[in-house]
Amino acid sequence: MQKEEQPRTIVVLGSTGNQGRGVVEFLLREPGLETCLVRAVTRDSKSPAARQLLENYQTPDERLSLITGDVYDPESLENAFSGAYG
């Protein structure tokens, strides 16, 4: 019996900005990355931009998640990157 591989989580900083949003979209839509989970980091996960990101890019299997993090708050980044592959 073959062991089932755990999905790998990729963290994207600046996910509600132009470049970050593009990275999120690529990771969720690229063939071969269908098992990849995307953890989108934003300063305010309840902001209109964060809600729009989730609305526009969420997959049927809910591979996209939002998490609050700020580059000036090391603890929030430790939390955001906890258990992440990349």
C-alpha cells in the first residue's frame, strides 16, 4: 500500500497586492500543483481586498486560506509560516 502524501502549504506574503495576487492565482491554477495549499498572508484578513481574493480564487476543495500577518510583527509571521513547505 502506498502512503498518501500530505499536501504542501505555500505561504504568499502581500497576497492582496498585484504581484501577490498573481502568485496566489498561479499556485491555485497551475497544472501539477493541484494538491498545493495556499496560505495568503494579509495585514487584515477581513478587509475588502482579502475577501475579494478569497471570492475570486477559492477552489472547490478550499485550498486557499487567509491568515493575518505583518512583516513588522515576527510572531504573526512565525504563525503564518508554521508547518509551511515554502
